Amino acid sequence: MIEILTTGLPNTVQDLGRPGHLALGVSHGGAMDKQALAIANLMLGNDPSAAGIEVTLHPFRLRAHIDTAVAITGADCAVSIGDRPCPPWWAMTIRAGETLVLEAPRAGARSYIAFAGGIDLPPVMGSRATDVKGGFGGFAGRGLSRGDRL
């Protein structure tokens, strides 16, 4: 389990989207950089379509409540666990009680955090992606807020 400490409303749970529902007025949606999210998942041995966190507004901070492996991809931003700097586009373990921080990017716009095993939220129309406009999917159909636990 993780707890969101610092976030912006555009930061959401995303996967590769929900194709095939345009006739119902539901967009494909999903991660803006699907390749970056898929690579983060593959780095952890997950299915490439597993849900992760799309970080658009930095800095972003979360605390682990259990030991878990994470992978960070996407925008070129400073990443740290506690006071230890970590390379982007890398998989690492965050221990219970530690804080993961993604600072503002030097280049790019969106960062992706994948977790070993993915994020376990109920799928809607075959996807865990957040559709903020529709108010469904992801974490209660909204952006992540301080105190949310996944």
C-alpha cells in the first residue's frame, strides 16, 4: 500500500486505456505516453497494460506502507527515495516508511510510476484508467489527492 503525500489534481491512475467504446461516448483514454508506462511495467515483470500513476504536476511524493518494487519512466526528473538519489528509467525497491519523491522535470512533461503487481483497483469497461471527464475508473474517477491510499 502507498499513501499520496503531495500531488496535483492532474496526477491520476492510468493504464493503456479502454479502446472500443467510442460508440458509447467513452474515449480510449489511458496514459499520454503509453510506451513509457508499458516499459515501466515490463521493468517490473508486470503485464505492459498494468495500471500505474501518471504524474503531470510535480513535485510528487508518496510513502510506502509495505516494501514494494517501483519503476520510474517518462520525463527527465530528479527522483529520490528518502535522501538517496535514484536514476530515472530504473527499477528500485522502496521500503515501508520510505518516501519516494519526483521533482519537476528538466525535460518532458509526464512521469510514470509502476508498482510490482500493478495497482489493484476495479476495472471499468476493461480498464483501470482514470477518466476525469466521465468521473469513472482509476481512484474514484478523479485525480489523486493527499492522503489517498492505493
